[in-house]
Amino acid sequence: MTGLGAVFRPQLAPERLRDVCRAADESGLEELWLWEDCFREGGISTAGAALAWTERVRVGVGLLPVPLRNVAIAAMEAATLHRMFPGRAILGVGHGVQDWMGQVGARVESPVTLLREHLLALRALLRGERVTTDGRYVRLDDVALDWPPEGDVQVLAGATGPRSLRLAGEAADGTILTAATAPDGVRRARRLIDEGREAAGRTEPHEVVVYLLAATGPGAADRLRAELVAEGLGSIPDLAVAGDAGAVAKAVQRLAEAGADTVILQPTGDEPDPEGFVRFAAQEVRPLVA
């Protein structure tokens, strides 16, 4: 069955998160995802709060920009969440938006090299290994976590370009695709991910998570169109959906048929009822998605 979730977008003030978390948990939403977008809200702090305010919903962070985080700190934060809330935290990392990284003095010459080194070290630390590495960007000297997660945990990678997608297949446990990914883009991404997996000799399952920009209720089509135009995506077909639960479910199914394992509904930045949006995803769309 295709996984389904929704995003709490950081255009909303942090104090709005608690009510959205409660709506997600009470409605039966499977996954609530959070973003660490510059310069809005922190991914780990919001994830910790969301996990504490809920009982059953899984909470994803998609994603943490690795130029902002020493890999040892990232591993400590991830392990802490996994031990406090077993089976409920989902963490993704990526090389970040390069303009934002430049604004804070964290832009590197080779973002893909940094992401590769970070992924390899992070996954090793979370497996409980003692790591020494002297890479171009990631350097660790005999580092191991005192409190690694109990059991296997997955680290997902956000990716868009061919090199990043192949790297995700090679060095991550899953891939996060942005809402700028139409069904044909999911198929292309799957092929590139599989190329990376084959090159690394990996045969275990690799989850692909795709965001789907969606709007429902009064003014849905106008809000959706305005956001697509603002993001420069207005000319891409089959990229987003406005309408009732049936229309949204069909769009989810198209992404699933293209290779998505989980689809996360992304409301517009001006969504007037974020609590209602997560209830819509859980109670109206979910029953229609195979």
C-alpha cells in the first residue's frame, strides 16, 4: 500500500505546530513531515516537539542541510530521537539550497562530495560503529555514539540532479523528491537511483518519498496556480492537484504507479486551514489510495 502523509510548512508560525500535530494524530494520519528551510524553523527542534505531542503518527524531517550540521551532532540528534520515540522518526539529509548555504558562509565547492561523506559517516555512526575518516569535508577521529539507536534506522537523502540521485541510491536508505517532480520525473529518478544501487551492490529496499503540491476547498485552484507560477513551475504538466479527495487520490496513484512508495501532500504556503488539511489527507484521501 502506498504511504500517505502531509507537510506542516514552515511558513506557519512554530506555535501553530501543536494543533496540527494533534489533528494529525487524532485523524489517523500516517506521517507528518517538517522542513528545515532557511531561515524559518529548525528540523530537530520541531521534530522533537511533534513526536512528544503525538502518540502514533510518524514524523519526518525532509530535510536537514548537511553544510549546517557537523555529522557527529547530526548523529547524536538522530539517535536521541530514535531512542526516545522508537520507530516514529524519519530523517532526511541533503546538500541544501546553495544560495542559502552561501548566505550563512556554509557553501562548499562540491556539495555532492560533502553529501556522500556525510551520508556514509552518519549511517555508520547510527549503526553503532566507531568511525575514523579523513575526507574532504567530513573528518572524524575515533568517534562512536554512546547511545546509538536500538535496531536499524534509515537515513534518506533529498536529491534532484542525476549525480545526487545516483548518490542517494548508493549511499542512502531512501530518497526524497521535491514537489517539482511529476510522474515522469519519478520514473527517471527511480532509474538513476537504481543505477547507484547497482554500482554499490545494494539489494535492500529503497524507499522513494515524493511531495505532491495539493489544494482543496474554496479557492483551491487559484491558490495552487499562484504558487506554481511563483515557483516557476507553471508550465510543467501533471505536477500538482487541486480538487476534492477523489482528484487528489488519483494524483497520488499516478505518482505511486511511477515508482513512489510514499506520497506526502504539500499544502500551498497560504493554506487557510492546516489542521483541516491533515484531516482531509487522513480521513478523505487515504481511504481512496491503494
